[in-house]
Amino acid sequence: MYRYDEIRVLHLELTARCNAACAMCPRNIQGGQVNPNLPLSELSLADVRAIFPDDFIRRLRRMYMCGNYGDAMVAKDVVPVFEHFRAVHPGIDLRLTTNASGRTADWWARLAKVVDRCIFSIDGLEDTNSIYRRRTKWRLVMRAVEAFIGAGGRAEWEFLVFRHNEHQVEAAAALSPRLGFKKFTPKRTERFLVNGRLVPEKPVQDGRGQAAYAISMPSDPRYHNAATVGVAALADRGTTYRSYAEQTGVSCKAVGEHKIFASAEGLIFPCCWVGGLYSSGLKAEAGEVWKLIHRLPEGKHSQDARRHSLREIVEGPLFCAAVPDTWVPGSPARREFTLCARTCGQYDAMQAVPAPALFSGVAHG
């Protein structure tokens, strides 16, 4: 894929913990109980210092925290970790993506002094945001926005569009600059695509595992993810999703950005998709990626940066052979592992595709 010395971007998931229970997040079961397969791990500042040497940090262009399962906002050492990266490499681009429903105003003001931007994931207005971003509180989100922007931080608003909030996109776009956001971006989610089929609604459970309500696709087709629509239409062209996934070309985003992903367990992968080990809908250690993991000399511990150096992992068998071998269309490796084809193939359904040009990425100055 690339050599250790060529890495320029780090996606760091500092914690698997979260204050929210988003309706389609793999951290929980349909927005309800926590995924029983998920280790509730967290990296400390000491872990980060041990895993990422200073000379590695100085080569990076960007470090950002978004993650598969957790929200870095809740991690104990999130600000000290950002401050550490800034101290080692003053010119690095530091970013956080968060639901923002927590912490004190002083905490957000401190964060504003160290990160280059904070992406606030706010999916609606006061009456709708918590329908998807379950357990978040509008009052706390607005307190965070005010404190972060008030302290000079660059804030951007990303808005996932669903049926329950699509009528508020224009109002949110108008509110955004008044609150001080520098950019507003509605986004079309890929999570209504299930095994190559578009599912128009997803059930949501409460904390007891009982059905509560459903999250539905937007009625306005402008807010449908174009890639997922393309995948769902494969049958109309006489092919199957499986056939597509086995034959499409792969253009790896991790290779393009020279990026690695570090999980809250300290496991190193090319990207967060390959690092998404813990499905809430499967048994423990089930799914395509585990087929690759189980063949490594020490299983998932082969990717553990607290046991092995970053160089050893990045120049080891997962990065240099197991994953790239699956990029060959029609190969036995591809037939066994189609994840890269599904995330970086012709129909890039996993990419967070912005919504229509009228509102996409509207910069406010």
C-alpha cells in the first residue's frame, strides 16, 4: 500500500464510548442497547505518546478524530492529546467531529485554542436533532457551539438528512451563519443500503430493546445518496450486488491520502472501514474482516500498536498483502473480502456525499 515513512494523515478514534445512541450507529443495536460485541476501550495520553513517536507526528499533514463507535468529546484526554500533537508539530491540521452534547463552556473554549476546526454533527433543529442523535440535548449542543465559536474556533455544521428533518434544511442553512458557523453541509447517508438493497426505513429500539419508532429515507430524491441508488439499481441492469462487488475496480482512499486509522484499542488499520470489527448485527468475530484478522500471526494483536511498532504494523502482512490482494477483481481474495470494493469501488456508497449544490458545503466566510 505504502511505507511507514509515507504516512501523512492519521484518523484517531480515541474512545469507543459515547454519550449518544444514534439510530443507525454500529455502537448500539438500532439506537438502543450497546453493541455487546464492542470493547469499551479508550486511549490515554500516555498511550498516544507511546504509540505515535514525535518524528511520526512531525511528518503528518492532518490528524482528526471521528471514529467508528465513540465520540472523542467524552474521552478523558482528548484535549491533552490535541495539545500534544500541536506542541510536537505546530503546523499540523487538527480536527474533531462530534455531536457536541456535553462538556462545559470552558472545555469548549480550551478546545477552540488548539484545533483548526470542529465539525458539529447536528441533524436538525431543536425539535428534531435528537430523533437520530438520540440522548443528545439541544441546550448542551448550543452551549458548545456558542463557547467554541466565541473563543475563536472555526466551526462547521454537518446535517444528515432524513424524512423527519428534510423540511428544516433551508432553515438550518440560514441559521448557520447567524450562529457563527463557517460552513454548512447537508449530507446524504448511505446507511439505508443493506446488502445491496435500499431499505426505506430502519427501526429504532429503546434501551430495553423494544421497538420505539423508525427512521426513514428523505422523501425528496435530491437527498438520496446517489451511490446507494446506483447500487440498488444494479438488478435493473441484469446484475447482482455480489457480482458487482466481485468485479468493480478499487481506488483506495487510504492510499490516496497516505492515511492510517487507529482504533480505541490501539489497533492500526488502513481505514476506519477495515477497522470496523464489531458489528451489532453479527456474532462476535464474525464478518469478512475477521477472515483476514484470523490469518495474521497474532490475530488482531498483530495490529496492536501497544505490542508492535507502527512501522512493523504498516509494513506487515495486513497492509502489504492481505488487504491489497483483495483489490484484484474476480480474484479468490476479492470473492472472500468485498469490503474494499463496497467502500472504494465504482459506487462509493460509504462516502459521505454532500447534498445538492444549492446547500452543499455553503461557506459563510
